Amino acid sequence: MKFLPVVLPLLCALSLSAADDVPATVEKLILDARSAMRGGDEKKALALAAEAVKLAPNKIEPHLFRGQLHGILGKHEQSVADFSAALKLDPKQTIILQHRGVANFKSAKIVESIADFDKYIAANPRVEPEHWQRGISHYYAGEFVKGRKQFEIHQTVNPNDVENAVWHFLCVARAESLEKARAAYIPIKGDTRVPMMEVHAMFIGKLKPEDVLASAKAGDAKGQQLERNLFYAHLYLGLYYEITGDAEKSVKYIRLAAAKTEEHGYMGDVARVHALLRKIKPE
């Protein structure tokens, strides 16, 4: 799935250049924390971020920065707390709702993530078509009709994404039936990512799971590219087997997808959260 353009860049807080009232010492602490992260010193980065919060507890920038830092380090509950503190200081900065919604989802707090996404979209209606993340949260909350609607809206701005079609399929299948899901399946032609077109064909019944795996491994793919191909193959095989009633194979492939998630962005977290919610233990 493509990422929302509203999500702030890595380790980027709300514009510090525009925050003239942020003490210079706090700005330097945040800059030093960024440098520490780039150098791989996570402990130092967190300590510097904590010092920035301590020195300017009534400014949103250090809270937001530490929230993003906690998220990068997989400390999602702490990330939620930091974003909540920032939002309390300035409720008008609705972008923080988006950040907290993401952190809530990554903490497997699905209902809370939807509440944040809903408030963010209400304040910024133009982003609703882009917001596939809310659709995924609807799926895990059991709100399949709402999820279906979100993926149909997203289709209008992202027409060549197999993942959007698959999540739409999953919502329809849960709300109605596999037959209805296949009848309503969104056609996709232009997704060039391997093995996504094979994934699309598998859900409609035109290819078998082994074809998806063969595509992921085909050609000259190796290293990170092969790992990426296999991650998506494993994730969608796990979802396919779950929706078609083969629990054993679903667990097998979700476990494989959730084994290495850090390199795969939000969808890596989806695999991890899916495993958490389904109580699938890692190897």
C-alpha cells in the first residue's frame, strides 16, 4: 500500500524552524538525538529526547519528536503517550492524531486507532480517500462494511494497488461471503510489484498459492529484493488461508511474515499486529 503523504518524514518533528519560542538548547538536543540515531546509538538518542522534554515540557516539539523516536524503536505505547501529551498542548495540530492513530494500531489498540483516524479525517476531509490505514483498522475491529467503503474510496485515488483490492475482498468476504467477495473483486492491471499480480489472481481463484511463491522466488531476485517479495507472498498467503478456512497454513505463513517486519514499513506492522491479535507465537 502506498503511504499517506501527510505522514511526516523519519525523525522529523513539527517544523522546528517555525517554532521560534522553542529554546535553542532544546533544538540542539533534538538535532543531537537525530545524529545519535543516524549513528546507531539508540540509548543516547532517547536520553537526549527525554532531556528535551524535561527542559520544555510545555512545548509540543520535543513530545512529538520523542513520540516518533519511540515509534521507530518499536516502543509504540510510549509513542502514544508522547503524542497524547503533544496533542493536549495544542489540539489544533491535528496531524498528531494521525501519528497517534498509527501508534495505537502498532500497539494493537485497534479501536483507539480508528478513533484517532476518524478525528483526523473529520478535521482534514481531503485525506479520506488516501486513508487505507483506517480501512485495515476497520478490518481488525470487525467493522467490515466500513472497511469495504474505505477501500472503495481509496480505489479512486490508487487504482493499481493489488493490496487495496485484497483488503476490500477480505472485508466483503467477512461481511457477506467468499462468493460475494469474488463477485465484487476489484480488477487490477498495473501493479508491477512482485508477486502482487499473482496474489490478485490467487484470491479470485485463477492461480494457486504455490504460483505466488514461485513468482516471489523467480528470476534474479536475491538479498533484500527476494526478502521483500517473500514477505508480501507470506503475508497474503496467510490472509488467503485464513479467509478460506485453512487455519494451520494461515498460521504458518503469518508466522513467516511476522518474523522480520522492520524492513517492510506499515505492512510489516500489519503482519506483526495480525499475529498478536490471532495469538500466533513467533518461532
